[in-house]
Amino acid sequence: MRKRGNSGSRCRDDGGALTLSYVAILPFVFVVVMTLMQASLWFLARNAALAAARQGADAARTFDASRAAGPAAALAFARQAGQGYLNEPQASEAGSTATTISITVSGHVPSFVPNLLLSVSETAQAPVERFRP
């Protein structure tokens, strides 16, 4: 067995240093993970709103389709495809003209942070189909 001499070298106790490091670092790691999850939900809601707007524009632009067909198709698609990602979807045909259909779908993104309200709104435009002999 070897003994240490009293030549000034002391053995330090590092017990608890790793725990203290975790306590300091883990809150930042959790914030980064929650930010990534919130950004993912926003991205999915945005894609669902855009796909619903395109679906509504396609339904409203067909030959002899009513103007109300676009928002109805967009809402039906948003409720089905955006379930869990796009809350309270709304669709409108504001901005449509006689030659162009414009469908806007908007809604709210689920949030991890209380009282944080994130919204998305996407618009799709398409020309109205006309019969030309």
C-alpha cells in the first residue's frame, strides 16, 4: 500500500459536480426540445392549411362549380387532414374574382406554452375553368 506524503498534494472531493452541471444545463435542453416541438406543430399546421386551401381552390375552379364549393371543400379537408395540428379551421373565398379563385384557410396551432396563441393562414389561387369551343 502506498501512502501519500504531506508534500502539498491534496485529494479533492468532486462529489455533486456532475449533478450541479445537469441542474444548470437541463433547463436549456428542455427549452430547445420544446421549441423544436412547437416549431414542428406550427410547420404541420401550416402545411395542413395550405393543402386545404389548394383542395378548396381545386373544388371551386372546376367548370360550373359554385363559389361555396371551395370553402366547404377546404374546411372538410382541413378538419380531416389537420386534426390535431390545425385547431378551429376557417375558410373563405375573399379575394376571388370572376377569373381567379382565391381560398384562404386559417386556424390556430396547439401550444405547449400557456396563453401563447399561434395562428396560421395560407392562401391558394387558381384560374377559373371555362369552356371554350
